[in-house]
Amino acid sequence: MNVLIACEYSGEVRRAFEKKGHNVKSCDIIPSDDNSKNHLICDVKDILDQSWDLMIAFPPCTFLCVSGARWFKDRIPQQLEALEFVKLLMNVNIEKIAIENPIGVISTKIRKPNQIIQPWQFGHGETKATCLWLKNLPNLIPSNIVEGREQRIHNLAPSKTRSKERSKTFRGIAEAMADQWG
């Protein structure tokens, strides 16, 4: 299967699909953490018309998620642009699509998510409510429910790498996506 992992710099989801033998590319405007030859540094809009069977997209959440709600009133143009990008991704001509984002305005401005998952359902003892908007894909089935409900991601101290850390996909979720959608 030809798989596009859009707006992913970490490579977690790409590597999970690679392990399953898929032809997979990740794409972001920044280099990947692992310098993979299967990571494209470009605007995803430039490659959406290629022959993809599945796209899993992680649009930037800066102007979309509730953790930034206190700044929404000052960032209306940026939020509208971010929502248009999400709509573009949701409506692209690819048979199977998953859009991932934290709880935020996509739910009220576009549509409710198909599913909300937590890392602790996939082997990580942490909380981070994550929405999935799905097209022709089943909901993810929890694959490894664990104890512990630490808010590590929410409580990260300010730093230069905080936004990258907060946006990184948990390995257990990436593996569940590859196992169940691949």
C-alpha cells in the first residue's frame, strides 16, 4: 500500500508502516528526526495528487487546539487558514484518510471526531486526549491498556523543543495505526 504520513517530522508513524512492508513517505516542511530517505521536506499540498492509498495527517495544532484558546481572539486569520488546511486534507482524493489533532476547534468548526484516543490505551501510562477524524477507516482498537495516567506532555516545562515534544506521536499509537490500518 502507498502511504503518506503528512506533517510528521518524527518518523514514528512512517517507521511503523515501514516495518509492515508498506511503501511509505512522511512529509513535513522541516527535516525528520531520523534523516530518513523516506522523508520528504516539502509542502504536503505539492504531493497530495500522487497515488496514495492511505494518508495519515498531523496538521499543525498551534491555532487549533484548546491549549491555545486564550490566544484565539488575537489569531483569527491564522486559525481560519489552519481550518482551511484541515478541510483540504479531509477532502483530498485519497481513499483512506485519518486526521489527528488534539481536542480543539476542528470539532466545532468542521465536524466532531470519529474517535478520541489516549496514550494509555496503547502502552503508554500518560494522558493526552487525541482526536481522530476518519474516512473509510475503522476506529482504532486499544491494543495495550496500561495503568498510570501521568500528564507528562501537558506539564512539559517551556523550552526550545517543547512544541516538537508535544506533537510527537507515541510509538504504541503509531504501531496500532500500522497494525490496524495497514
